[in-house]
Amino acid sequence: MDTLVSLAYTIIDSICICLFLDAFASHRWKGYRFFIGVILQTILMFSFVEFSVIILNRNQIAKVLLIILSCFITTRILYKNISNILLCFLVIAEYLLTYSLSFAIGLLATFICGVDVQVFQSDRILVLIYSIIYYSSEFFLFVLFRKVMIQHMSNKSTDHVHNSQLILYFLFPCASFVMLMILLYVTSGHDINKIISAGCCILISISDIAILFLLERMECTALEREQLLTLNQQIQLQSKSMASASELYSAQRKKVHDFRAHLNVLSRLMKSQDYAAAEEYLEKITEQQTDRLFLVNTHHAILDALFNTKAAEATRKKINIDFEVNDLSKLPFDASDMVVLLSNLLDNAIEACQQYEKEDKTIHVTAITQQAFFISIRNTSKPVVILNDSIPTTKPEPQLHGFGLVNIHLILEKYHGEHTMFYENGWFQFTADIPFTPIS
């Protein structure tokens, strides 16, 4: 009978930890697979509890450590989009919350019944009533907490943020001060009322909840800051591309004007049948035209401007660059997204070539449409370390850099594209494939 009761309590604890973590992380699996994971979590927690009873002779410290360990292992498997450190903190915080709630309700129960703890624990009826009250309260509070936190994250309001945060920050030092005063009072040889002890437990629980709200706010602030930096990087990149396109357009207008002037001179020479002078003049203007203004023609005006400005930039920096393209005029993607994607890739390639110490600095660019949009950028590069599909930046103030790959990943994810990147024998290559399917 005791085993079944313990199992029932473990099931409720297991459900509560999941309700608690739902407010901070997302499920790794959906539907019945997550449900099976919760069942396995319950079995592991129950096994650790029974192990502490049978093998460790009810060692409370070992029991607490085993329960926290089992919760961390299983929730690490069940949840994603959360770091190990934050998950460990949340698991420990959840256990402390439930323990504080249990202790507070227990003290209130002994006070109401007018008995001490030993007498209370020896009465099975009182213990059963206490357990029903405690586990019902635990389940209700965590369901309420989950609902409030999810609504808070989906409907963020900036009204009275500063005042509410000040109140939450103030709770924890107040609780610490009260507990310090009580500790000094107890160590002086005085007895303390059970109501005061229960009130302190409740105050600590409220302070812990306040810390969780503040932690969630800090996470959101960090995420918003990263998004702002990413957006700022995109704006700078688009501004740079527009300036380069404007420069290219101005240069092209000058070339057109000069070309008309040259045609007029040649026309007059031909009409006057001064063929020798016309031939000499033609040779001179041919020698002057040592560069080609337009290297790439994809029939996509925006991408043509981008590719040609990047080609001109690479040429100025003594980097060999070549393109393999076809007709991109019917590319079904947002042009601004393609500018950010390709600009980041080409800028990274040009920067890598600049840092390459050998003279043969080369970039091969492929952008073709078949059944999908295929992109490949291959460039000479110093050895590159690739960790978790990213390249750690070596620039000063790394928190202000490294958004190029972030933007690339976001755009590829938006269009359900797949990519790979690798370094081999002095060459770095990034390849992506974006299907021609609607965005879901």
C-alpha cells in the first residue's frame, strides 16, 4: 500500500516538473512520444526514491540528490531550446519550491491540529489528509504558474515594467533579511512560533518565483538585444549594397555617356573617310577599356547589381572571382532576403581571402536555378574551426559580431533551405539548396 501511495505522489511530482518547465522550454517531441517520456521520467524518479529507501536506509541527502539528478536527466531528453545550466537551475528551483511548500503546509497543519511533528507523522489519517492538501495545492499552483507564464510571454506589456521589476527585486533581499533575523533569534536560545516559520517558507517561495520571473525577463531582454543587433547588421548590409549599386549605376551612366561620345567621333571620322584616324582612335579607346563593368548577367536586376558590386570589390582587393549563373529572373523569393543571404556569403568569402596569406586568392560563386535555387561559395581561406554549424568569431567584442551566419541560417530556415559548410586543403565552401515551395 505504501508503495502505491509513493508511486502516486511521484506521478504528481513528475507532472508538476513538466508543467513548470513548459513555461521556459519547448517539447522535443509531440503527442504520445512526449507522454511516454513523462512515464519513463516517473519510473526513473520512483526507482531512485525506492533505492534511497531500500539501499541507502532513507538517507535524505542522497534522496534529494537522486531526485534532482533523475529530473535533470529526463528533462534534458524531453525538452529543447534550453541550456544545461538554465535547466539545472530550474530543476533545483522547482524542487526547492515544492519542498518549501510542503514544509509550510506541514507546519500550518501541525499548528491547526495542535500537535507536534512526531505526533502528526504517526497519525496515518492526518498524514493522508495533509498529502491530499499538499499535492492538490502543488498541482494547482504549477498549472496556474504555467498558464500565467505562457500568457506573460505571449502578451508582453511594457506598462509599469520598472515598478514591477523593482518590487520583484526587492522581495529576495527582504526574505533574506527576515531569515537572518530569525536565525539570530533562534541561535540566541529562543523558541520560534510555527506560524512564523511557515510564513518565512511562504516568503522564500514567493521570492523564488520572483527570481524565476526576473530570469525569464533577462532571457527575453538578451534575445531582444540579439535580434536588434542582427537587424542592425542587416540594415547596414542593405545600406552598403544600395550604396554600391548606386555607385555602379553612376559609373554605368558615365560609361554610356562616354560611349556615345566615342561613337560620335568615330561616326564623323568614318563620314570623312579618315579610316586611319578612325582605326587609331578605336585602338586608343579599346586600350582604355581595360575593365568590364558588368561581369555577371542573371536577368535579375537586384542580384546583378549585388554580384557586380561584390565582383568589383573583390577585383580591387586583388582577389580572383568568377561566377557560374543562369537566368534568375523568375526567382520566387523576397529580393531583400536574397540580398542579405548572398551579401553575407560574399562578404565572408572576401574577408577570408583578405586574411589568406598566399597570393592565389580566389572565389568561385555558383547561383543557378533548376528544381531549386542552388548556391555555392568556394574560397581560399586559412584553417576554419566549425562548431555546431557556426564559426566562432575571433574579432574584438565578439558579442557585436558573428551575425552573418545567424542571418544566413534565419533566411534558409524561412525558406526551408538546407545547407552544409566545410573546410578542406585551404578551401572553405558553403553550399545551400532552397526549394521552390511556398512558405508554410
